[in-house]
Amino acid sequence: MKDNAHKNILVCPLIWGTGHATRVQVVAWELKKRGHKIIIAASPSLHKTFDKKVYDELVSLWSPSVSYPKFLPSYLAVLFQLPVMLTAFLSDRFSLPGLIRKYGIDLVISDNRFGMWSRKAYSVYITHQPRVAVPRTFAFAGPLVSALHRSVARRYDECWIPDLPGVDNVSGMLSHDCRLPPYTRYIGILSRFNKQPVPALLSAGRENVQKFKFPPAQYTLALLSGPEPQRSILENLILSRKNILPGSLVIVAGRPGDEKGNRADAVLRYPWLDGLSLYRLMRDAQLIICRSGYSTIMDLFTLGKTALLVPTPGQPEQEYLAGYLSGKYGFNTITQKQLAGDFAIPDTGKDIIWKGDENLLGKALDDLIRKQP
């Protein structure tokens, strides 16, 4: 290992959506500020997501995307794609030694990529699901699935949970009051809008901001995420209810590969937005409608914004989080089926008030670097 003044650190996020990629940038940002070299290895489809200020090198790492057929619950779609996921695991196991040799890696940080641990580099695993959410139909298998996930986490030197310890937390039973892997610690809420990165966004992204025309008056903001076809289904449902939403409607589709926005039927739609533009849109929205993905929730929490949560049908984690947070911190929940019917839009609370996390991430990173010889 090199001296503590300079480490070569490999950061590897999972490809399922952009949430893992956006939240792990906070970790990369903090390490880069401390003078370490950051190499991000991710699927090319995620490359647009990464802010150039958080890494020194960005390399491609093969990852299979998971698709969700229209007429199958999400958990069944994932079950049928287990062979593809196993292939991805094996690919990571074969790719990692080469990456360690090529870039002289001292430390590996994996956000939910099962195969990115090594005896030749200290390895950290990030997850918010030591207890894995499973469908009610398969509740009997929950302990086994969670045990298998913990066995993956035990391969790593440390397991980090992006949440707050104690009663006032965001993930509920997914990472609290359950068995945890050895050497587990809570590192606080990870969001691209954390207090540390935001000043850099505000000072660096003004040229990007000028490309977008922000709504001058009150508006509802719909944040789309996750795989197709559920992403488009939610967008069409929101469009069909736009007349009962407060103010004008703004949609962010979350598609990094397409930068072209369009305006039609009094709807302002952005396929993708840079971090600063999204920060401003979320900050000023009268109402936010979004999936109950964990990274989206952490973004909302960091901004102090509530939202109307619409969990992806058949996705147990999102269904649990939406139920857990409904009526808590000002969040409210509506199912996709209710949204499609003659159903009034529930009210959400005012701004979220929370005490912060006493720089749990900073302390974890400092301890991590001090441990290395």
C-alpha cells in the first residue's frame, strides 16, 4: 500500500438505475478532496451521470441491465434473469484483478456489486439492504435471501450502510433491527445534494443551467426513474392527471443518453438534467411525484423536500419504503393503480426537518484511510 497521503481508489456502482451511481459520487467526492486518485468503473450507460469533478479516470466495466416485462411483477423478472446476474458476478471477479494491476488500486469501494472484493486491495461494500425486501408471497424465503446477501457482504473488509443509526432513519427494517455483517457502520445519508458537493455544483454548472428554461411560476415536478416499461407507464399516468396537479407540470425522465428537451401541451419535459439544474427544480417545486427508490428518497431528505411516492408495482423494496415513509417526515404514498383511477392526489407535508448526521461519512472515510498501512 502507498502512504496515506495518496491512495488509488476504485469505485464501482451497480447499474440498476442511476441511483447507485449518483449516491456513490458523494463518497468519491470526499475522497478526492482528501487528495486521493479516484477511478470509477461503471457501465458506459452510466458515464453521463458522473460529474467530472469527482473522478480522475472513468473506465468502462461491463454490466447487464435488468429489464422488467410489462405483464410480470418485478421480482419475477429479476428471478428469470438470475443467470445474467450470475454472469455479471463472474465477469466482475475476472475483471477486478486486471483493474487492480493496471491502476495500482489500494482500495475498492463497491456499491452493491457483489463481485468487487479482493485480497489484494482493502474492499468496502455499500448497501442499504442487509435485510432484503421480498414479496409477501415469498416471505418464507426472506431470511434465506438476507443471509445470502450478508454472506456476500462478509467477503468485504467492511460494510457501509447509507442511513442514520437509531430510530430516526430512512430505510427502516431494511437496515435496522436485523443481523448485520461484521464491521458494519452507518455512514449517513448519501446524496449528490449533500452540503459539501452543492457549493461546487453551484459554482461549476452555470453554463449547463443556461440551456434549460425553468418554470417561472408554481409547478409539479415528476421525477422518473427505473427500468422500462414502468418508467413510461408512470409518465403516461401523470400526464393523464396533469389537470388536477398544482401549477404547471415538469417531467424529468432521467435518461442520460438524451439531452434534448421538449415542450408540448403545457408540459415541460427534460430527458435528463445536470445536477445543478435538478437541484434547483427540486428545491422550488410545489409538489414532487416520484418513485420510492432509496437514492431518490435520500436526495429528497437532503434537500428537505417531501414527495408523493409511487412505488414500482411488484418491486418489494420500493413498496416497503413507500409504506414505511407514508405519513412520516411529511411523505405520502399512492399506488400506481390508484393514480390510474379516479383518485384524489394526497397532500404531502411541508419541508422535512431533521438533525443531520454529524458527518458520519467523513468520520468513516478518515477511519478507513487511517487503517491502511
